[in-house]
Amino acid sequence: MTPRRPQPSKTTSPQPSAHIESTVTLRALITDDVQWLDGWLARVAASVAYNTIDLKQPGASLLQRLREEQHLHPRVIERSGEDVGLLVYRLDAAKGAAAMFEFVGIPPEGSRLGSGMMAAAAAEREMHDAGARTIHAPAPAVHGIDVYFWIRLGYRPLQRSDWPCECTGVLWMRRDLDQ
């Protein structure tokens, strides 16, 4: 089902269990991922109002955005050597110390196992290492579990006046990494 690829270097998570830390990695999105993404990404993206890709061709659409938007960083989430999800964030080092998660998604059959949370923590380290000090994250207002996801990672809800951008149906969260 999932193509096997060369293993990337391990990216650990701040979670307490060393066993769990070693099972989640992030790797760059590649063209070979399109077919795999097309099997699940549209369904998950629609459920959280992620509307920046074409839901009829989500994999190809995401690759096209990657070519057009240099500050976009899609990462395939791997757990125990298998592709289990996708994380997308924006980071523009030239614009200062702020970054933004766009999407963290795991197909339903693999969700609720901690992979998304560990992947988000690993991505935070990537962003921090690249100079980000503040990270914004969207939480669909209709899904309380999404708000809880970000709160567990240390994010706090923002007042509308502090939102990084306006998105219908989204509550924005923020975490200051150096606090």
C-alpha cells in the first residue's frame, strides 16, 4: 500500500517515551507521493476546511502549490517506516520570526495514535531552527478536538484582532516558542 523509500534521519519528539520518539519522522513531499495522497487527502482536507488545494486532485494540486510558493513546506509523516499523514507549514525566513501551520492530517484509520502531535512537535523544531519564534495554527471552529490538539502542544486561542489572516470557520491559535 505505502511505497517504501529510503529512511530519513530520525526527528524526535518532546514526548516522554523514547520508544514513541523514535517512531515518527518527517520527510519532504515527493512526486511519488501523489497517488497515495489522492487516496485520502481530499476527504481529510474537506473535514477541516483546508481549501487551498483542489480536492479532485489533492496530490498534484499540493505539488503545484509547492512549485509556486517557495515558503510552503509539506512534510510526509512517517511512523515505524510507513507513510501515515501529511503536515504543511509556511515559513518565510526573510519576513521575520513568525511561521504558520496550514494543515496536519492523518487518514481516519490511522488517527488518534499521536502521530500528528509528534509530527507537529517535530515541525516546530524545524521552524525554530530556521528562525521562527512564533507559530500560528488554525483550528476549525466546528471541531473541538482540533482546538484541544493545539492546546496540548502549548498553543493558545487568539482574539480575532490578533489573527494572522481571516479564514471562515477557523479559530487561530498561537505559540511563542521562546517562552
